[in-house]
Amino acid sequence: MKFLVLWHFDISRLTPEVVRAIAEQPKYGEKLERDGKLECRYHVVGSHGGAWIYNVDSNEEPARLRAFAPGFNFATY
């Protein structure tokens, strides 16, 4: 099953912790791509976030994968 997930960082909440999470997000995406769980990643023009297409086995899996993302607590989906 494929899921399109749009996410956005609220830059008004920028703290050193948020900056670290944002910096780690691409590495997490690369890992998911290697694992075959993430089909592709896109930047959304004019937004501080992105669009990721998950290719997973269940409806619950995208939520679980997002929860492990470094930026999960700092983004809206």
C-alpha cells in the first residue's frame, strides 16, 4: 500500500533540539529507502517540510514509521 504523507516544520519553534531533529531527518529517510519502506521523498516549495511516499504492508505502518522519525514531535502532518 502506498501513502502520501505531507509534513511541515513550524519554524517559530526553532530551538537547537529542533535544528538537530531537522538535520537527522534526511538520514532517517535514507534508511527507510534502503529498507524498501519509503518510495520517494520530495521537498514542498514554500514550506519547511516535505512529501514522502511510503510503500508499506498495513495502514498502521506509516504512523509507526513517522513516530520514529527524528522530527516527529516538531512537525505537523
